[in-house]
Amino acid sequence: MIPEKETLQFSSPQRTMVFNALNEAEERTTDYYCIPPFRWERLHYDLLTREDHGWEPLPDPMLARVRLLQGTGIRRAFDFYRIELNDHSILTAAERENLLHSSDLYPFLVYILTHEMVHLVRLSTILDEQAGATIPFNETEEYRVQDISHRILSGYSDLLPRLKKFCSPTPDRNSLTDHSNKYHEIQ
């Protein structure tokens, strides 16, 4: 019997870094889109890493995904989104690219989470405007999100030197950001 290979997951300090990066990604994304606080508060989502209950395995080399979870509120239905990070793939990519030092890993996490936030904003807009819209997961949409993520982050000189490794305005098919089949709608 072949022993199961060790599965990497974020350490406690890295998980703290993930949630700090989420806050920064959220702030930068809302600034870019000029989303007022009352509108952002209506966008319901959470973030899970491997350690969290409800996290589902993601295929390698997928770094993250956004899922739309349908929910029902007391007064009306609402959409609830879940951002899931693939600890193993992120840490493997970070090791391969020499980004495991916290000063390098943090910008990588900000990039990944900004990318997912852009998806989340775009999906919530699409779904708000078109009842019954399906979640797009094609290459054109992925390039569009990559370009927007690059624009959001390129204005910040503190991240730019490290982001050039993995956040280009025109991603190639083999980049770290290949998120094929990233969206799954739970009905």
C-alpha cells in the first residue's frame, strides 16, 4: 500500500495572514469598484481553508474557488458565496516560487484573494441583473478577472515587485492562476 502523501495546510500564523490578506483584498476591491458600505454589507460570503468545517477538497493545482450557495433569509432569498482556498496548492506554488517567507507569501495571498473578490463582485452583479444567470467559468472571463486584479493591485508599490511573478495583465495558460473549472453552483 502506498502511503498517502502529506497534505500541506496553513499553519496558525499563515491562517492569520490569510485573513489579514482577505481584509486587504476586500478593501482594495471595494475601492476599485467604488462599492459603498451599505452595498458591500449585502454581499454575503465567507472564507474557508482546509482547517475549516465545510471545506471541500479542490483539485491540484487549483489555488482557490468561489462557490455560490443559495440561501433563504427570514424575509427574502439571498445569495451566499464561499471562497475556498486550497492550502496545499497555494503552499506548493509558494514554495516553488520562493514565496514562503511571510513578506513574500502575504502579497501572494492578497493577489489570490483579490482575484477571488473580483469574481465575487462580478458574479453578484451578473446574478443581480439576470435572474437565473449561470456562473461563467470560461477562459475569457478568467482573463478579464486577471486583468482587473492586475489593475487593482498594480497601483500599490508595496506589492508590485512580488506580484510581477504571478499577476500579469495577460495570463498564460500555465500560470499560477489557472482556475479552470473553478465555479460550482450548489442547488
